[in-house]
Amino acid sequence: MSMGVASNGARLAAVLVAAVAWIGIAVQFRATLGQGYDIGATLWILLRYFTILTNLALAVMMTMVALGRRVSPAWLGGVTLAMVLVGVVYMTLLRGLLDLSGGALLADTLLHKVTPILSALWWLLLAPKGRLGRRAPLLWALYPLVYFGYALWRGSIEGVFAYPFINYANIGVPAVALNAVVIAGCFLLAGLSMVAIDRRLGASRAAG
């Protein structure tokens, strides 16, 4: 099921969320390009990261909403949940690992802190409620697992891993497997909570 055309308020807010995501990606692109890579290499490097891929999905999705396109509640929920994961993983595992400045610091702030908060607020306040299926969390949990496989493949052929918790050369295969299971499990539990919130808010809005 797809949501109908969003209200003017929801579309306007979607413009803000999309703009922040696109700007964050553009700033990160410029910062990486400035390290001496060409455009193709810069794109390839950026597509290594869960943060970039998820913010790109958010930017596209919010752009569609802003333009009045129909977007499924499952996609809205799944991308929002993935953005929350971006923020949580950053704050618990990645914050402070790199000494950033200039454009790289701005992109880091926009893509790891601002967009997760904005996307969560947009979903809570403006997304249609009461339309998520019980199996949605299972589908959503596939995303981090597929990403793990993709990131491990890239790391194995490039010798560069996107994140330290997937670097099996340093922490070992069992630790990486455990990290994948824990993240997917947390994603699943968070998804179940999201569906419960969706149903509660949907019932409350229907009653109101």
C-alpha cells in the first residue's frame, strides 16, 4: 500500500530533510574529491559506507515526498529505521575515531547527527500511521545484513574496510559475524517497536 499525496506541511518538511541529506552528501563528496581522487574514484569510495547509502536513500525518498509522489509506508519506515541505526552506531561505536575539520566535519555532523534526528521526527509527526505490516521488520533487517555482505566483499578485494567492527583482518571472523548478528537483531527489535508505535499512533489518530 502506498501513502497518498502528503499534506503541504509534510511536503514542506520533506524538502528540509531532503535538502540536508543532499547537502551532506555533496559536502562529503567535495571533501573526498579534495583528497586527490577523481570523480569516479570518489563515488566508489563514498558508496563503501552504510551512512552514505542510507542518506542517499533518505534524500531520494524525501525528494519524492516533496514532489508529491506516492511512497509506501514500508519504505518510509524502513529508511527511517536505517537512519536511526546510522545515528546510534555512530554515537556508540564511531564517534571520535577520526579527527575531522572543515567540510569533512560538516558532512559528518549532517549525515550522522542531523539527518537521523530529522528523519525520525518527520516519521513520528508526519508519516501516515497504522499501515505497517507485522512482517516489515523482517524485511528491514535484511538491509544491514546485505550491507555487511557487500562491505565484507569490498573489504576483501580492496583491503580497506568501511568500519572497524567489520574488519575481520583485525578482529577476526567470529567477532565480525557476532557484530552482524547483534546489529541485525537490534534492527529487528527496533523494527518491531516501530510497528507497535505505528499501530498505536494510527489507532489514536483514528479515534481522534
